Amino acid sequence: MDLSIVSIHEASIFLNKSHKTLQRWDDNGTFPAIKDSRGRRFYTQEALTNMKNLLNGVTRSEAAKQIGVTEKTMWLWDKTGLLRSCYVIGSTSYYLQQDIDNYLAMKKEVTV
């Protein structure tokens, strides 16, 4: 087997997610796996690295805490374009830390 292909067990450790989460992401198309003839799931190292980078985003809940607003406010800002999430995995919206930092810097400039 190619060394750049890893099992679901290895992938779950690398991503710090459960087997069930990876199975659900595969089933709903969020993070498709490569399946062998017996239905076992495998992932490429490149796909895992890309997913790890995406998972390093900031959740809506974490972003709301950093900014000092409610999650509902964050949801409204996302819908109106004030501060948009950059991607969604499952039902969780993620923001880039840089976007949050830029918003806080802009807010600080306006209040000074």
C-alpha cells in the first residue's frame, strides 16, 4: 500500500476526531474517504493536511467570545456580510483568526 494513504484510525488520531465523525463526514460528503473493495475507509496524506488546516479555523462560538458578542449576532453578521465565516463543516461554521483580528482592529480604530 502507498505510504501516503492512511487508515481511518490513523486519520482520526491525526485530526483529533472520532471514527464516527469521519464516517459521518464521508457519508454526507463533507470529507470523502477512499474505500477499498471491503468498504474500509482510507485518506490521502494531502487530504488530511488540508482538513487539518481547515479545522484550525475558529468556530462561531469561539469567535463570538473573542469579539464579545452572542453567537446569534455572529450568525447575523455572517448573513449580512459584516463578518463572514469562511467554511462550514457539518453544522459548524468556521472563521479565520485573521478576519477576527482585522475586525477587532477596525473596531478599536473607530472607538479611539
